[in-house]
Amino acid sequence: MTSIPETMRALELRSYDGGAGSLAVVEKPVPRPSKGQVLVRVAAAPVNPSDLMFLRGMYGVRKSLPVVAGFEGSGEVVASGGGLWSRLLVGRRVACAAPNDGDGTWAEFMLTDARLCIPLRRATDTEQASMLIVNPFTAWALLGIARELRAEAVVQTAAASALGRMIVRLAKARGVHTINIVRRREQVELLTREGAGCVLDSSAEDFDASLREHCKRLRATVLFDAVAGETTGRVLRAMPAGATAVVYGALSLEGCLVDPRALIFERKRVRGFWLSDQLRRQGAIKTFRASGEIQKHLSNELKTEVRARLSLGQAVEGIRQYAREMTGGKVVIVPGL
């Protein structure tokens, strides 16, 4: 049995006012699991855009402060509070999600519901598994929506992000065309090198006309939008009648601006996507089955590039840098460094 210390180091959020500036490394007691819970020794935990929104109090979950941040991670289950599933997980490597009402993954240990843990296959890399839930499950689910809507091609904003690049690779493997929107020329070059068929720079003068032409030619009827704001309406305007915008992020920190005439006369639609809600509605069995399939793709289509591995002491500055520039790979917090 793995020995469990009395205290641990953790990255705690003190205020929703200052983003990464409101984080502090603290020493606190290692929690003890109750029935149905497990204690995970955290091996790695990424920083995601959803984490940045949480730090500013803008996410769909708002916890009582102070609280340890971090929505997902991976590690080893070292203790169980009882219950069949939680006992079976002891000694297993898992990908795990933080509970909605407790501390998160940016710590040496995390207490979570056993149902929020996904056992890892022997071949699954622990670091890649720390990023298994948020991005790979989202890419998998979004392309599932595209299939349900019978889309031959999809448009996506923030295409140079880790998730955007996953969608490019997974869509290509499934025979779905992608029209990928980025903000800078160097991002066009990045995605082109990675084999994305169509990449458009939204800062180019001919962007709107080029987008309209590609949407018509490829019959792109679904938009995956991570930006919101005026971008939602701008892209939807270029798409064919009956197109659907699936908004899953708000990088612009603004509400979606859509011409009501497009909704009324062109039968275009806007819908939201929240992974937590998706997983809750599909249930544990479907999620477990999907996790097995997703793990098979973690070394190829669903692989995440990592640009920095940080100790808890280095994390605050690393999170600031990631917030300034999210292209170029993930920042991963490694509590054991």
C-alpha cells in the first residue's frame, strides 16, 4: 500500500478577481475519502481554457473559495473510502475529473468521486491521459454531433488550439472536411504543415468572401465555435441555409452576435455544448465505452502537444504565459517535480 503523507502542496485560488494572480502555493492536509470517493496521487494536470475562465469566475461552475483549481488530471488511486467501484480502483492509474463542489487537480493529491475516474489501459501514457477528458472527449463528441447532423464538412474557429488540431486530425480520419479559421499567418502555416486542407486567416482582407466560397463548395453545414462574440454571426453568415453553430467556448469573453434574419429566414441555428452536461446525459456506461476508444487514439489523432512541464512553484507564471499565447502546446503541472 502506498504511504500517504499527512500534508500536501497545492495551488489554491483565493479570489475570482485576478486570474492567475490570485493563485498561491499552500500546504494543506491530505483529504481522506468517504464512501464512493477515492484519493488520487496526481501525476500530471493540464491548464485548459476552461481553467482560465474558472480562475476569473466566468465558468459554469463557481466554487466556494479558497479552492484548489484544475479540472482534470491523471495519477494513481492510493486510497478508497469504500464502495465496490472505488475499492476496485485502488492501485490503478486513472484519468480523473475534479468534483464540482471540491478541490481540483492542481495539487499533489485530489479527492474525487470514483465515478469521475477512468481506468487507463496499459499502453496509455500517463501524461497524455491527464488531458484525456476535456479535449479528446470534446473532439469526439463534437464530431459525433456533426455525424448526427449529416455534415459533409465543418467549420471551426480557434483551429490552431490543441482541441482544434485534434478536430482536424480526427475529422480527416473520419472523412469529414474541415474549414479551419485562425487569427494569424503563422497559425495558417502551422496547420498547413499538419495537413489541414483549408486554413483561413480571419485578419485577411478577403476572409469573408473566401469563407463563403469554401462553405459553398464543401457544403459546410456545422460550425464548432470556441470564440463567440461577433465571430459566431460572421461565420454563420457565410454558411449555407440550415447551418448549425455549436458554441462550446467564449474566448472573446463576449455574447454571440447573430443576425436574427439568418435564424428566421435561413433556418440557421445556434446551440451550446458543455462537456460536463454531455457526459452526465450520456451516462457512465457510454462514457466508459467511449474512453476505451479514445485511449486508442491518444498517440495519434487525439495526441496533445506539450510545450512546458511545470512544478507547482512554477505554475503561476506558466499559467500567465499560457493565457497570453495558447498556440504551441499545453502547459502541464507536474506536482512531483
